[in-house]
Amino acid sequence: MGLRARGSWLAMCAVSIGVAAIGGCSSSSGGTGSNGNTAPDGSASDAPSAGPDAEGTDAAGNTDGGRNPEAGAGDSNAGDAAASGPVVGGCPVFPPDYPYNQDISQAALDPGSATYIANLVSRAGTINPPTSPSEYINIVPSSQANVTVQFGSGGGQWGFDTSDTFQSSSASTASVPIPSGVTYENMNTPNSDHHMMVVVQGSCRLFELYAWNPSSATSGWEALVTWNLEKNEQLPDGWGSTTAAGTPLLAGIIRYDEVAAGEIPHAIDIVIPGADLDAFAYVKPAARSAGACGSAYPTDGFPYGGRLRLKASFDTSKYTGTQALVVARALKKYGMINTDDSGYSRADFRLGPGSWDTTDLSQLKLTWDDFEVPAMTLVQSKACN
């Protein structure tokens, strides 16, 4: 899928009203992608690409370099996800009070719901069914050795350290527990988006990397963002991550193990065309708006971090099989959260690998009119001077 972290590797200079600036705006080292699109920060956009080599992917749709699969691991029980919230490698994917894990099925409608939906209908194209896997989770033991990761020009690292303090560094290298058989998005496809995720068992540390075109698994990366999966950690205002919104990529992926267990216990990421991304407002857990650094986006579009809920009246009785049904139920209970600019005239989901029935998933021919917007609290920002 053409999912991109537009500007997400920079600490963008969106300044929250009444909040001190976190970091300055710097220029991008990116360019124009093979499809002619550019990101808000000038970085290259994604071109349609083939899926990555799935070596090391287990039956549950997760990867660990072929050494420590999540499904069946002694400290991981995917079947408990529905009862205890999302779990990866025995680690919670953030605590119950994290926004992604909140049941919003009974939340009141946002006063602007009808306008938001009308704008999406007119500007955001179609919603693609989630049939093309793109995101891979590498689960490693606590004993996994660190390797040195090198950053390209302008790259850096930030996030939450082992004391859960936010920190950033412009150092040209970092130590990351990447296994020798790591699998990541578009790993064999140059000139396209590359996201890598590593979850460390025991410590429950999440390492996420992004680059448009890394040189290898350990060189040429643009961003490393770190999180503690056991804490409700959200980036300071103005910072991007491996998603343009500044959210963790792991939180919103449609994972096969959860679908197979019968419930996705969290909100799902949706990536919306830039034609309807709000220039100067966002919703937590996002940390920045689409218009950071003066990018041209509408001022009445849908915000990063904004949530859409599938209407309770949406008829799922027509679905055959179970995979589309499980996704639809999650969209009714937890909704979907906007985290990026799709780069196309369509919206896309983030899908992990697994034994997907594409005929089943293709039944998710959803339209914007099938959704409504639960009450949101906007954070206003302003463009760079």
C-alpha cells in the first residue's frame, strides 16, 4: 500500500497555541517519488510497490527474524487480547487508557460530524479494502543484542528513554535490538516507504524506524522513535514519528492474530488523502497537524488523530466468512484514526501479514457515508513563520 510518513521523521514546527515550541523546523533531504508526489516536508512520496519478503513471518502474521514467533510463545497469548486489550509478544500495546484502546461506541457525536463526512465524501476518494499486507512486527527476546543503526543526512532519534523521559538526539548512529532476520515494509523495494518495528519482550520497549529509501536494515534511516508499551506515552506537541501524525505505527495495524481470535481490541489506522487533511488542527494522540511548516492543506479538513466510527446501523449480515466482520465490529466499537496522508486519491488501512482471505476482506467496500465522527477535542496549531 502507498502508506507514507510524510514529514514524520522531523520535529515539525507546528506550535500548539499556549504551548512553547518543542523544536525548530528544518528542511527535508527528500525529493519527489516515482509517482510524482511530494510530502508536506518535501520528502519523496510513496509509489505503488510490491509487498516485502515475508521471510520470518509466523502464522499469526508477526515476525521475529524467524526465531521467536508471537503465536504460541510461552509469554504471549493472542487469544487473551479481547479480554485484556491488544498484546504483542506478551506486552500490552499501551495501557487501557491509551486513546486507541478506548471504546467509543457510545460516545456522543461531534457537532461537526455531518460537515466532516461531507468534506470526506467530496475530497477523499474511496476507502480501499485492507487486502495488501504492508506492516511487519519483529518480536525479539530481552537478550537480543543491539546493533548500530546509521542515519542519513538530517535523520535523528527521539522518543521515550528507559526512564520514560522524552529525549531527542541528532547523533548519526543509535543502538537498536534488530535481529539478523528482520522483516520490514518494502525491504526489497527501493524508492518507497520503509517502516520497521521491533518489540522487545520483557522490557516491552518498542523501536520504530522510518525511511523513504534506506540503504540497508541498519543504514540510511531517517527516524528512530522509541516507546514504552506499558505507558500512555504521547509525543510532545509539534513532533512527528514514523507516522506523520506523531502516533506509534504499531497501535493501529490490522493484525491477523487478533482477527483470528475474533476481536480487534483497538482503533484502526486510516490514511486519508491530503486533499482533506486539516492544515492547523489535530486530536490527541496525534502531536501535529498536516499543515506544519506552511504546507498547503484545507483549514476545514479532517485532523490527524481524528476518529471515525462505523455507524451502529451498518448492516454486516451480508458478510460471508469472519475476517471482514471482525474488522467491521472494531470500526463500530473503537473506530479508525487518521494518521497520515495517503498520497493518493483514496484512503488505505495498515494491514499486517497473515493467512488473509482477500475475498472475505474485499467485502469491506465502505464509504465515508457509512461513518460518523464521535466528539473530538481539537488542538489548534499554527504554521511556521
